[in-house]
Amino acid sequence: MRRENSGLAHTTMEIAEEEQRQGHNIRMQEPSVDKPMLEDFEGPPDVHCIHSQLHPDTYHDRIPKFMWMHGEPLGSVGNGISMRAIVDLAPICEAFLCMRKEEWPVWNAIRRTYVVPKGVDLTRFKVGVADKLQGNPAVLYYENWRGQRNPLYLCLAMQELHKEFPEARLHLYNCPGGKMFETFQRLINHNRWYTFIGSLKGQEQDPVTLLNRADIVVSCLYPLYARGIEAFGCGRPFICPGYREEGYEYGCDLEPGSIQSAIRRCWLDIRDNEEFSRLRFRKWAEERHDAAEMVRQSVDVYRRYL
């Protein structure tokens, strides 16, 4: 894995740590760096797991190799790099693993692909006590911003929600600064969005506390979802156009009116019984998004090739 500040890196670390908890030995290596990031065994491994990179010295070592598909397929083509690298490495892989069933047809067309649940570390992301962010509801956006991954449609949705709920506030975190920050600052000032936008901030170092300060967490990702499911672990609802898990009642489309409607329905449901809501969303995480189950199923895949 390449060392970086990304959802891919955080997920990979959670997988490695959970594998250790379940009794497996791990070596996590950045191919261009001699010293491993994590190491608790010597000698050759039983399997190689590729998350973002693989050292060429391993290409012909006859050890089974599995590639984790962290990125979404359209973005992997769009960035001009990822899909080409995936196709180049596919011939030496026994199989791919993906974490969202909607993307399985794409990856399976390239190499045999297994779906495992997309989980988060529920020992870390859990319900806690923290000073609430301003607003009723206090809506949080905390994706890693880049390019088209930004909260523009959410701002428009909140503009409409604010008409019905004047105390509603939107808190925008993890804005990278530079042109993106300047663009949204100008939009906020020009459109007078400062009536409902409570924060425009950079990288948050303590996401667990931040999530526990919010009422509702919203993402604008589409057609898939990413790390926003950490909200469930903290007992908070997660609203995202790309989140379409069967049985989840706050789905929406990538359109301001649909996002606004989902936030409204959710707020009306949770505001009168906050404690029950926390338990309900935490249970959803335990049933659908537990890193422990993600690891158990992925290890079962590795065993098929040993």
C-alpha cells in the first residue's frame, strides 16, 4: 500500500488491524520504502494483498495474490491511472475483492471478483458524548473533497430545508483549501448561504468526536458510497445518493430536492427520540458494516487458494 491520507489507506489499516485481532500475522509494506509500516512475521507470506501497489520482485514468486478494489470504477477510469494499473496487475492475481455489490460486474469482467461487506472499525467508531454542533438539525459533510466530489448539491438542499427549519445548519469539513475553499467561500457570500452554513473547515483530526457532534451525516457521492458509513458506527444516520442498501429508509437521488427530502424525513424521525435513533443506527452498522465480518469473509476467500 502507498502511504497517504485517503479513505483507501484508512480502510487498509483497519483491515490489517482486524486481521491481527483475528489471529493472523501481517506485514504492511510500501514498495518504494524498505521499512514496513507494520510487521509481525518473518519470511515469505502465505498471500499478497494488493491495496494500491505491489513490488515487482513479487510478480513471479508463486504466492497467491488478491487485489482489493477500493476505488469506484468510473473514477478509476477518469483519473487516467488506476484502471490501467488494475488491468496491468490482473493477470498475476488469483482474484479481486470489492466491497459494494453494485460494482461487482465491472471488476468481475476483468478478473474473478468476490464481494465482502464494506465495514469500518466499530471498536473505534462508536457512540460517544460530545458537544453538539450548532443547528437543529446539525448536518455534517466530511468527505475528502476533490474535483466533482464536493457539497454543491447539499448546499442547495440545505437552502430549501432552512426555509422549513430555520435552525438547521450545515457544517462543511475536510475542505482542502486553495481554489476549492475560495470557490465555496464566494458561493456562501454571494448566495447568502451564511444564514445556514455553520462551518467551512479543513481536515478534521478526530473524526469520531466530529461524527458524535452531528445529528445527520450527508455525502453527495454517486453512484457508490465511501467512508461516510463511519457515521452509522457512531449512531448517526448517513444520507448519500450512492448508498442504496436494501431496507435503508433514507435513500435519495443526486438532486437537491431529493437530498432535502431525505434529510427532512430523517430529522422528523430522529428529533423526538434521539437515544432510540442512536441505538438503531449503531445496530445497522453492527449488522451491515462491521470490519470484523469484512475480514472474516475475505480470509475465507484467501483460504480457497491455499
